[in-house]
Amino acid sequence: MRKSLIASVLAIAVLPSLAATPQTAVLEVQNMTCSLCPITVKKALEKVPGVSQAQIDFQNRTATVTFDADKVTAAGLVKATTEAGFRSAVRK
């Protein structure tokens, strides 16, 4: 019992250090022309496994996305917006 308790405590202490550091990508999003477009883009991105946050800037036509690079790539984010009807590209 004591060994399993120690193992659990060690796992809890070590696991956060093994987690991937969140990555951020800025996408330049095309075709956002109305007030509903940013909502659609945001929802499409938030459905992608590994995305923790998506902020859409309608005026500048960008999406700033925080994600786990172990679960999704920037190409996967572009794919999500494109499938929602909004082509995008990663800002370099």
C-alpha cells in the first residue's frame, strides 16, 4: 500500500514536467466577411484535439491559437479552418 502511494505521489510530481509546452501559431484567415465568421472559425479550431485556446481578430483577419504540439500541428489548424470554409496560412 505504501509503495503504491509513493508511486502515485511521484507520478503526480513528474507528469507535469513531461507535458508538452504549449505552442502558439498565428493564422492569417481569408474570407472572414461578416460578424458570424469569427465564431465559425473559433469553433472549428476549438474542436481540434490539442487546441487549448483560439482568439480571433476579425479586423486583422487572424486567429491566434494555443495548442499542444504533441496532439496537433500548425498544418492541422490550417486544415480545420479550411474545412470550415476559411482558408488560412500560418503567419511567418
